Amino acid sequence: MNTRRIRQFVPAFEVTEGAGVTVHRSIGTPALRNLDPFLMLDHFGSDNPDEYIAGFPEHPHRGFITFTYMLDGHMEHRDSMGNRGDLKPGGVQWMKAASGVIHSEMPQQTNGLMRGFQLWINLPASEKMSAPAYQEFSAVSIPEVALDQGRVRVLAGRFGDTHGVIDDPATDVLYLDISLDAQAGFALPLSETHNAFVYVFEGGAHLAGAELKQHTLAVLGAGEGVEIMAGDAGARFILVAGRPIGEPVVQYGPFVMNTREEIEQAIADYRDGRLVQVRAEMTGH
């Protein structure tokens, strides 16, 4: 197998979002504006409620998908589709903003800790003005595969014969949460057409002889698969891959479209109360 090497290291840096919440961003920065089809990756986490309790009050989105994965604590969600959710540890939330959604995300602590990821996934032009949709799945719904020296939680896509709870036909996203014991190895075939990255958030690991440090995103180069070896303290990381859309990306804050004119229309729609066009039903468990 022609294994992938690391094409680029992108250290996450602090960004203030919402009502003063500090997040660590890697995709969506000057170092990596996007990694088609991925537009942004935020890693949030703190054991001090004062740093995040103000949360993310009502704000708009158009033209993409938000994929939130909670590791610790929980996130209360409300949106213009009428959905009400409370994403708890180990759960995932998939929100297709598409033509327009206004929502709030209010993080809460559990035992003093709040931690997780939010990934923005682009939509093709044909889907950007489609109806919005929402799915939320609890930890018990997420399939988990035992390894000889670790485990894999399958959030989206397929790992072997195990399918994740989220399926995105437009980009065929694969999203795995992988835990490895000390010095354990992990290998996985990946489609050569897909862009992929690894983000270590516990322990450390090596990939093709290069060290994977915590809070640094590793963009993978071309190849047929990936091989990762955990360090002396073991490792926990997310591995994400997706099929590129290959269309122009024009972004202005929470709006991601294909042209500047479409961005200007989104701004005008939000200003004039026309952003929310369709209500959708919530699915999930």
C-alpha cells in the first residue's frame, strides 16, 4: 500500500468566537484557508466555565454543514427549524444549514470540563439553497470497533463493515475517533481521491516517520492509505477524509457560497429577515 505522508503541519491557534469563547482553530486560518471539502475545524475545551459559559448566542449560517462532536460536557442547541437538542459526551450533531438557519449553541460543563470539535463541511452549489436539516445522535448510537490495542468510534462513513451514524453522499465524509494503546499501530486504506487530515488531542503518535503533536493538524498527502504508530503514552486522534467538491469557495463569516453576489444576497437576506426560508424536522436518537 502506498501510504500517505504528511503534506503540511497546521498548528491550531486561539480564536475568540460567540460571546467570548476561546477555540483552537486549524482549518479556516491563514495557514490553511480550507481543505476541500472542509472549511473549518475548531477544537474547544476548558475546565473553567467562565471561559465558555456565555456560549454562542443566536447566529446565522448558509451554504454548508456543521458537524459537532462532544467529548466532555454538553451543548444545548436551538434553531430556527424548531429543533431543541442537548448534545452530551460522546454524541454528534449534524446540521445542514443549506439555504439558511439561525441557531444558538450554549456549552455546559460536566465535572468541570467541556471539550469537543466542530467541523464545517462545504456543500456543492446544487445543495447550497436546498432545505436545511438536523440530526443528533447520542453516544450509545455511535458504533465502536475494538482493536487489539485500542478502539475506533465511527462517527461518519465506514470503517470495515461498520457504518457511522452520519452519511454525506455529496462528499463521502469519513470521521473516526481513534484511541491507541502505547506503541500500538493503526492502518487504514483511504480513497486516493479524498483529502484527509489527522488531529491528535491526547498523547502523541508518528506517521511516516514524522511526529504528530497535540493540537497540530496534519494534512495528509496523496496515497492509498494511512499508517499511524502511537507513542509511549498512547494516542487519541480524529482521522477525517472527504471527497473534494472542486468548486469556488467564497466565504464571509457564517456564509459560504460560490460567488460574491451570493454572499451579498445572504447578507441582505439576513438583514431583512429572509434568511430562514424552510423549516425542517429533526431526526436522530
